[in-house]
Amino acid sequence: MKAAVVTDFTRAPRYADFPEPTAARPAELVVDVLAAGLHPRVRSQADGSHYTSAGTLPMVPGVDGVGRDATGALRYFVLDEPRLGAMAERTVIDARRSIVLPPHADPVAVAAAMNPVMSSWLALAHRARIEPGRSVLILGATGSAGRMAVQVARRFGAARIVVAGRDPERLAQVAARAEAAVSLRGADDEVAAAIAHEAADVDVVLDYVWGPTTAAAMTALITARPDRGAPLTWVEIGSVGGPSAAIPSAALRAADLRLVGSGQGSVGTREILAELPAMAEAITSGEFDADAVPIPLADVERAFADPALAEARVVIVPS
């Protein structure tokens, strides 16, 4: 069969032959893949930089997708860091890590939206445990997952949302769904001051940026906080601004700050699977904008390499 095959972590996956999958365990199913999302998580998987990478080559990337099983049912599935991922004509799934979708579900929309929805959904539901009426700051709101986080936060009842991002056009788009917006362009201290001005009293921060920007913003926000005894949950989800942030110790002592991460490992598999039906229902009902860009499997190398597609919700579909 054909697949997106990684043979070198320094090069984009190529359209090539790969061995046919077989189901070896009772819970396994071979499915025809109809759509597989090219998320930032998949990009880091394909270049070997993700913290779960085992460094084994060759491999097929893709951590989730929509496929059709032998009975004709549509299934959304999540894969567990496999050598054979979702970006192939067929793959093997664990039926226990999948859900059956309604027959009318759009595979491309589901594959485009589930992963970015999941990042903020799990962060808000399981790491921040947000309650309706709270306020949220989204750092990195112009990325694919960050843009979706604005919609997810509103679904969870956020009364005030502040968005912060670098891309001016996308920031203007997400600002239409929020109460305030801050540009992340400029010196870190200037950005931090702007964030503190707009978001000093937020209850939750969803951080897709990290790095120096987060370190500066956290210090400024806590310093400006009108009530430092009010709980603040800072959820680290992504690290587009850098893998580490120099958080001053005073920031942890000067406020009721809870700094947590959200990702594979910090939220258990059982909890993730329990949330999938509600997420799928919200997507298939049109509650979230998928904004999918379908690309044929045969063009997978371009999908990974084209800078114009770096922030798009690319979905790999059959050629």
C-alpha cells in the first residue's frame, strides 16, 4: 500500500510503499483511512522532536484520523505512538481507542478539528477544571490549536476571553470572538506589559507559546494582579516560543499560582477516551469551525514542506 513514509527525520515524509497492516490482537481492526490531520503534534512526530519519539525509522506519521472499518462504520481513532500512523491508505487501530461516528459525519472536518479541540478541551476540563463564568487568556491564539481554543473556552462558559498572538490577520479574526486582544509582536517586556494590562485578573491561562515570552508575561501579569490571592491556573500546552522558560521563584510565591502541563501523559488515556464522544458531537453538529485544507496522500511531501500550509488545518485524504 501507499503511505507517507519517514526515512530521515531531517526530510519531509514521502509518498512511498509501506507493508500492508494486519490485525494481530482481538481488539485490533484494519481500517481504510479517509482523513488524517496534519497537526503540529504530527509535525514533531515526523521530525523526531516530540518528547514521546522513540527514534525508530522507517515510520508513518499521524496520531489520529477517521477510517472505515470492515462493517462500513465510520470511526474516529487515536493511535498510541505507532510505527504505522494514520497517514496511509490503511492502518491498524485499537477499537477501544476509537468511537463510531454518525453516518453523516464529515471525515475531513472531524480529522481537522478533533486534535486542536482536544488540546484545549482536556486542558480546561481536566487540568484547569474551569467553571462557567471564569476568564481565560490564550497565549498563542493565532495557531491552529489556539484559534480553536477560543471556541472551546466559550463552550465551557468562559465569560471573558483575552487572545494573544503574532499573526496580525489571524489575531484580528480571533479577536472577533474575544473581549480583548494583544499582539505578541515586539520586545518581550512590551508584550508582557500589554498582556498584564488586559489580562491581570484572568482565572486561567492556556499557553501555547512558553519560552521567554511566557516568563516575561507571567511576571508582569502577577505583578499587576489586583488580587494575588485569587487562584490562577497556568496551563502549559505548547512551546512554539521555546522549550524552556525562566520562571522567577517570586512568581510562584507572590500569588496563588498553579502551574501545570496538559498533554500526553498528564491526562490519562481513560479520561481522554471518555471525552471523545462529546467532542465529536460538537464538531459534527457544526459547533466548531474546522477550516480544513484537504491534501491528497500523494502530495504529502508538499503538505509538510510548504510554509504556506504551516498554520493551516491540513488533512491528508486518499489520493
